[in-house]
Amino acid sequence: MTTRSPLGPPVFPVLPHAQVIPHRLEQHGQVRVDDYYWLNDRTSPDVLAYLQEENDYATAMRQHTIDLEQTLFEEIKGRIKQTDLSVPFKQGDYVYYVRYEEGKEYALYCRKKGSLRSPEEIMIDGNELAAGHDYFSLGNWMISSGQDILAYATDTQGRRIYSVCFKNLTTGETLSDVIHSATGNMDWGNDNCTLFYARQDPATLRSFQIHRHVLGADPSQDELVYEESDETFSAFVAKSKSKQYLMIGSHQTMSSEYWYLNADTPGGVFTIFQPRERGHEYDVDHLGEHFFIRTNDHAKNFRLMKTTVDATQKAQWQEVIPHRDDVFFEAFELFREYVVVEERKHGLIHLRILPHAREPEHELDFGEPTYLATLGDNYESDTSLLRFGYTSMTTPMTIYDYHMATREKVFLKQEEVLGNFQISHYQTERHFALAADGTEIPISLVYRKGFSPNGAHPLLLYGYGSYGASMDASFSSPRLSLLDHGFVYALAHIRGGEELGRQWYENGKLLQKKNTFTDFIACAEFLIQQGYADPGRVYAMGGSAGGLLMGAVMNMRPELFHGMVAQVPFVDVVTTMLDSTIPLTTGEYDEWGDPHQRDYYDYMLSYSPYDNVKITAYPHLFVTTGLHDSQVQYWEPAKWVAKLRALKTDDHRLLLKTNMEAGHGGASGRFKRYEETAMIYAFLLDLAGVTDS
């Protein structure tokens, strides 16, 4: 391996130029002038022409790395087993699984009756459904109670607006019923012909209605059974573990509410479980004679309660697992003889087995310093087998069945990584950086063995830190292309996530949001000080709300990073949060604040990346977006890049790549999505001056 200085493209193309059209925005007596507000019309020929100009520029600026991109893409693709099969799971009379065929982009969804020795039934061939579409996503699929009707949701644009179709699995016939403009969230009643599904508001895409469809009826006449009128809440439908109840849930950041209906009588009326209260979050499941409730009532880190089916009000609940200050209760799984609890201790997930009988409880031990353990496909309740997954930064996702009675762990499958990959070639570590206020911030990192912390290696630091979403240390086979070229990869578990409990989240949101950014900076500085990174070759990456992180950190400490990657970044915080017609806005006032209130307006304005672009030198920057993104609208990164071009004083690379066919998740297909990964990795490797000898 050798290092070199980045050569850069031999001829610099003409910089894209976004027209300046000042637009006056006034709030609280303060005027902001947005020169690029006009970019928010995706139907405008001028907007599309500008986005194409940026795409052409990015292509020209990448000409010297095109061969490297292709090499990386083939390298990443070459690690993927082309003919592959998921771990089958049992549901009712059938065993279900997903498989891929060599050279094909999309999965086949299959089942066998009774056991894997039976003949295969192909329920859906994603490749056939995707034919003729630039983008395709199978959002969800649900089998009817009689296991003969399949409902499945498809999106061919990328905005997560689905059409629900039905297939008779006995005859192979596709039914004439088609439900348009749905979210993809759905579940069946127990009569084998009634489907409940969610619809979104056409403007904001907020999931706010639950409808009831009876097979054979005109979908346009489907009955509305629930509508969420509060713009800060989103609604969904699901069936209990017992399959006895249909549940309508409505959630927002600070509270939740459930309604329930016996699934045997799907034409009935839903009954409220526990009315919403500001600050009360709860989840409900059912098995046997009880509802089980995960609640934060008098329990910041949540506790587990239960109640009989005829006594659902909070005052009637009985405690099963008490609250603990040092343990975050994250999820639970119900079995006839056990409750399995997923909880976080010191930032790491533990799975705890609690027998209903008077047997001692126990935990699964995972043995690595940093990892991700997750509950798997556990659809059957009358079993002593727990399906779970385990992965770490060095260990590919591995699926096990665990015998809760005998405590025997049975290996089922590990993600197969082709080529010369060996777990023993890589090392993972866990460290803690000290934030400015004295808080210890966990960092998970991985590198190829042979590495020495001598301050000579390039490092990529990844972060998110929003919505209470925990970023766990999991495996990535594409990431090997960085590690094998000498990169250290680090994951900053910054505040705004929920790795260390609910307080970790609350200390990184609203008027404490800047902790997220300063935590990330502290992690970068720690890794440099400890010799894990060459100070001149520190890179950062984040997407969506993690793109906000990139933009804020870049404004605060532009000299700290040599380059950054911002994927579908949320960077125009104030303008977006003032516009209630944009998807997600109203439901996120409790995350960012409502800027119609002056204190939140001022605070958000003080860190909003777009509003704080200044005349200075910035790191090299690669920005990606999707024209049809339903979560972070494409114009946010487009405006940000235009403003950076106008104000930055350096000659560093600034690239904007807009996927004109996709949305928030990028390209569809199991291989095509890695073209963007290869493009980003080539950008980073080239900046770091790393090449094979």
C-alpha cells in the first residue's frame, strides 16, 4: 500500500451557477433573505436544469476516479453471495423465506408448506414486478389468516407512496382489488378477507388514516375507521402477538395512544386502550389473558406492566418489570412460557429471559466490547425457541435459535462474505471521548489488524444523533473496502440517540441539540489525540438528520475535517420547520422545536447549516440527494450547495449528486445501491491519497 497526494482532475469544468433570486422570509420581526428559495419547485425546468448541471459537474470532477469507482463496485459486489437464501421462519402452516438468484437485483419471496422438504411456492418475484421501472421497492407483504391471500405494497417512484395489490396463492391469480396511495402499513382481520391499511396525507405524507377493505369491494369506497386529526401524531395498524387483536397506534415524540379490536370480528368498532396524555409513551401487545404494556409512566427508562383484557386503563395495570435508572428497556417479545426483554446497559443491548414460572431469569452473553444484538422473526408464541441476530463491526450478521429452557444456542446462518474475508483479520474497540461538559461519549471503531495508533492513518467518523435512534456497532461488507485500504472506521454514539437511555436522547434535542454537534467534535479530537487518525486525513459522514450533523459541525469546526459526506442532509432547519405543508414538519416539533415560538426559532437559527454558511474555507464535500425524497426534500441540499459555492473561499471539491429517479433511500436493487457507496468510497480514498501499490 502506498500513499500519494490527490491528483485531482486534470481539467476543472465550469462551476455550476445557481441563479440568485432573493426571497424575503420574515418571522418574529426578523428578516432572512433566501437567495435560492426558488429551487423548491421540482417541476420547474430551471430547477431540473440546475440539478442536471450539478450532476454533470460531479461526473466531470470524478473522471479521474471512475476506474477506482468501478473497481470498488466490483469489489463490493464480489463479496455478496449472488444466490442466497434468508433464514426461514415459521408462520402458521408454512415456512417462509426470501431468496436471490445470481445476477438479479430483487428478491423472490417464497414459502413451503410444513417443512423445507416440501415443494417451493414463489409468492412474489420482485424482478418481474420491477420490470420497466427505474425504481422499485416492495414496502411490505402480509399473509391472510387463511394463508391463501397475499397483500403486498409496491412503490415505483421512491416517495414511499404505495399501491397495495392482492394475490390468490392457491390459484396464482392477481386479484382486481388495487388500493392506491397507501403507506404500506397493513394487517389482516381473522376472517381471511378484511384488510386494514394506513393512508398518508397527500401533502405532508403523514400517516393519518386507517381504512378497512373487504376483498371484492371497490377500494374507493373503503370505510375510514380511524383518522388522526392532530398533525403531530402518525397512525398505524398492527396485530398482536396472539393474533387475537388488531391494534391501531398513534404516536408522536412525546406521547402515544392505542385502540383495539377483536380480530375475529373485523367489522366491529375499535375501543380505546388508554387515552393519550402529554409525556406518556406506551406500547401494547397481547398474549393469553393479558395485555402487556411498555410504558414510561413514572419510568423515564420505561418499565413493563400487564393487565387483563377487560381492564385496560392505566390505574389497573400491574408491574412486571420495574424501572431502573441505569437500564433502558427498549422492547419485549411474548411467548407462552417466557417474556424476552431487550434492554440497554452501558450503551449495549442485552437480551434477558424471564420465565413465567418460578424459574430464575438469565441473560445471553455476547462477549465482544461493542456489538448489536437484535430480536429476530418470532411470529409463533407457543415455542421455547427465541430467534435472534448478532453482529459486530468484525462479525457478519449471524442468526441463532436459542432454547430458552435448555439455554442451548443453535447457529442457523451467518451472512456469507465472499473473497478472502476472515473475522480474525479485523479488530474492534470501544472508547470514550470526554465532551466539553464532562460527559463521556462512547465510540465504537474497527480497523484491519496490523494497524498501529501512530497518527498516520486516515479515519472516517460516522454519526447520527437524533430521534432517539441508537447507532449500534454492526458489520458492513462494503466497509471492508475502506478498512483494507488502511482506513479506521469509527462510530460516534453521540447524544440525541438513545444508546445510554432516555436522558441521552433528551440531552441531544430541542434546546440542547448542540450537544450532538459538540459530542461529535469531541470524538474526532479524541481519536486524533489517541493516534487513531492522521490529523490531516479525518473524514466525516452522516445522512438525513446525520447530514444536519455534518453541516453544523462543518460550520463550527471546518478546519477539523479534510472531507465530509452528507447523504440526503436535513440542512435548512428553520425554513423547513416553519412550513407545515412539508412532510414530517408538524410531527417533529418535539424533536427540534416549533420555530413559531421565539426561543426555538433563535436556537435553531443559531445552528441551522444553511443559515450559518459563511465566508470561509470548508472541507471537501460530497452531497447526495434524491429528487423524489419524501423525508428530506431535495431542495435543502441543493440550496446548501449553491450557497456554499457562492461563499466558500477554498478550492476544495464540492459535489452534489441528485438521483433523479429515487427518494430518501437512494437507488433500489441489491447491487445498484452500491454504485453510490463505491462513488463515496472513491471520493474518500482519493482525498486520503490512498492507492494500491
